[in-house]
Amino acid sequence: MSKMSFYMRPHNICICKGVSEEKIKDAVKRQGARNFTEIQRLTSCSTGCGTCEGRVKELLEKILNHEIK
Ligand code: FES
């Protein structure tokens, strides 16, 4: 992998399930997820080791509070 393609890869919030920030945003904005359990159901994120739970919840809160677009 080139250095450029490394930096252009989508940032994964959940490493185990390969779920990106964009996928979680889509689950909230387009699929209507409003809580952590719904995010898990729609994306499978945080269904592996679980260490991403805090990152997922923080991201969800920021999306719902319109702190990030
Ligand atoms: S990093 Fe998300 S379940 Fe392991």
C-alpha cells in the first residue's frame, strides 16, 4: 500500500468489523438509528471485542447533537 492510499483510507471506528465513521453516519442519518443498539444492528460495529464501544457512542452523540456533519 502506498503512503498516499494509506492516508486516503476511510477511518474505521470499529477495527474488528471494519466499520467506518461514514458507515455509522449513514446508519444515523439515512437509516434512522438513534442509539448504540441500533447502530450495532445496522452496521455490526462493536459486536466483536467491544473496545470501540466508547468511540461509537461518542460519535453517535456528536452526530445526534449536530456537532459533526
Ligand atoms: S474494535 Fe469494534 S468490536 Fe472490536
